[in-house]
Amino acid sequence: MLTDKFFGSYERFSTPSKKEAAVLLGADNLVGDRYDIVFKTENHVSIAWLKNRFDGEVGFFNANVSRTLRVLSARGWKLNAVLSFIAYSDIPEPGEYWGEMALICYDPSLEESFLPFVSKFGNDMVDGNRRSLLLNDHELQSIIDSNGNWLPSTKTKLPTLDKGTAFIKTRRSFTEKMVEHGRKGNIGCYLISWAFILCLIAFVAFILHSFGLF
């Protein structure tokens, strides 16, 4: 059964501290980005940590999720995490940044199809799409038959937040998309993004000046 060779789930991750988590607000951590999973032993417990594409450690999973990932890693499976959202909670004090990752793990025999699937899944998540990862054999076969170009039609809703908690990132903003184009060598889009930002600043300054506030 293909379901014996695949594990998919949305799981919460935590951050070491409010100060260290501030990096999540910048352009080095974008919705749809893929993260590596590494293991660190803390108090004799193996904890799964997330490293972004710039090799920065940004957060970690709880002991139960870490244990599952450790078992899959021991089997030689490929472990992938895709950033779904970032949130902030002001309770308990002093507040914390946290988020959710889409975990896509599979037997290496499926890599030819699932490597492009992970990429397509992440690109789709850029616009806030949260495709279901509770896949049956038929759906997993669809991924293989399409060489990773098939995506499930069923979506997973964002979780309901407790009082004092707000989403910070659930999709990529226009500016983030333009920055990413610039990183990929599309200088035109990068310049347009900065021109847009400068025009926006100028417009706000004009409004404030008109009302005698600036």
C-alpha cells in the first residue's frame, strides 16, 4: 500500500524565544518555503528542529511530533516541511511567535514523483492554499502518475485562534513575491517592487502633509 510509504500532516512548531523568532517576520522565511529537518538532543530527548534555506534554525516541534519524524528518518525516509503560516500569541507573557508546517515525508522509492510534488505544493501554498495531506492510495497514485504535478482538491482550513492570538503570515505579500523574483534574478520585478514601496511611502507622506500631520 502506498499509504505505508507516505506521511503527511500539518503540525505546530514553536520558537526558542520572542527575540530569536523575530527573523520569521522577514523575507528569509516565506509562506511556501521548504525547510530541512534536523535533530538535536535536549535533556536526553531528540527534538526535530527546522532550518530554512539560509541555514538558519527557526523553530522546533514538540516531543511527540519529533518522535514520529525521528522514526521516519531512521527508516531512511525523505523529510520535508513547508511553511503554512506564522502566528503570534500574547498569552502567556511575554508572548510568543509560533507557526505551522506542512509535513511531507515519504519512502525514497517515491522521490522521483514526490520531489516535484513538494515543490508544486509549496508554490501553491504561496497564495494561501492549504491542500489536504490526508491522502489515500488512489490520491498517492495520482501523484505518481502525474510525475508530481497532481494536487489534492480538498483543502484544510486554518485553525481557530484563541483570544490574544493573531495570524502574522498566511500567504506571501506582493512585496515578498517581488523580493523573491529579485532573488531569482528577475531584476525588473525587484525594481518594480521597490518603486511600488517608494510610491506608497510618498502617497502616505502626501496624505499626512495634506492634513497637517507631517
